[in-house]
Amino acid sequence: MTYDQVKRAPNKVVGSRAVERALKKRLAHTVVIAEDADQHLLAELIQLAEASGIPVESVDSMHKLGRAAGIDVPTSAVALLKG
């Protein structure tokens, strides 16, 4: 997964809480996590995604992931939504 793919995704949610909600509602088709985010937080998201059969991709930087998602702050996770 590249930052450009996150940037081009028409439907996405940004931030760990929003990603968690999207996973629980089965709205996500892919989750992108930043490797430099808190590992405890990421472990919960990864577990939820894997339990639902949703692929988890990783990128190296929270700052770059936030910018790719269209926000000016770092983010730990982005969910790309179905439809």
C-alpha cells in the first residue's frame, strides 16, 4: 500500500477510533497502519481486522499517512471503505 493509494481512495476514515468503528460495522475493505504508531493501539486494530478477514497494510510514517489522508496531523490508522 502506498501513500498515493490512500490519497486517491474516495471513501476513507481517519484515526484509530474511526477505524475501529468502521471495522466493527464491517464497512472497511482495507486498513492501513503507521509502523511508528503506538504498538498497543495497533495490535487492537490488527486483531479486529484479522478477525473480520480484512487485510492490514503498513506504511512507515504517521505524519505521511495523515497528509495522504488529507489531514495536517499525524494519524496511526486509516480504513479504506467499501463502495
